[in-house]
Amino acid sequence: MVLKKKIHGIIRKQTRSSKAGFIATFTLGFAIAATEVVCTGQVYLPTIGYIMSIPSLRIHAFLNLIFYNIMFIIPLVGIFVAAYLESLLRRWHL
């Protein structure tokens, strides 16, 4: 419990600086994206590349690419909105 309070204090202190928060968020996002592309890109990118090389499947591959990206982003947007709303509720002490 003591460690949890210390961690929360550090997070609060660091996030008050918008410049530091932006840099930390950008750096963390880049690290996560770089790690993720190693995991998911090994199957996903060559498959899409192969399908794109077949003219009759090009539109289907493009639509699947759009669908995949939308389905990948929706949970991230949901988490962002939930975290933002939670921070607003904490700020208003609701």
C-alpha cells in the first residue's frame, strides 16, 4: 500500500508538467509500437503484401487493411476515453 501511494504521487507529480508528459507519452507510444510491429507484423505485413500483388484481390486486401486498423484502434480509443473520464471524475471528486 505504501509503494502504491508513492507510485501514484510520482505519477501525479510528473503529469503536472505538460511538456514532460507529452514527451513521456510519445516515447512510450513509440516503444510500444516498435515492439508490437515485431510481434504482429511478421505475419500480417507479408500476407497483405502478397494479397496486394494479386490484382483481383487488391480491393479486398485494402478493405481488410482498413477493417483491421479500425478494429485495432477502437479498443485504444475506448481505453483513452475511460481514462480521461476517470481523471475528470477524480478531479471533481465524484
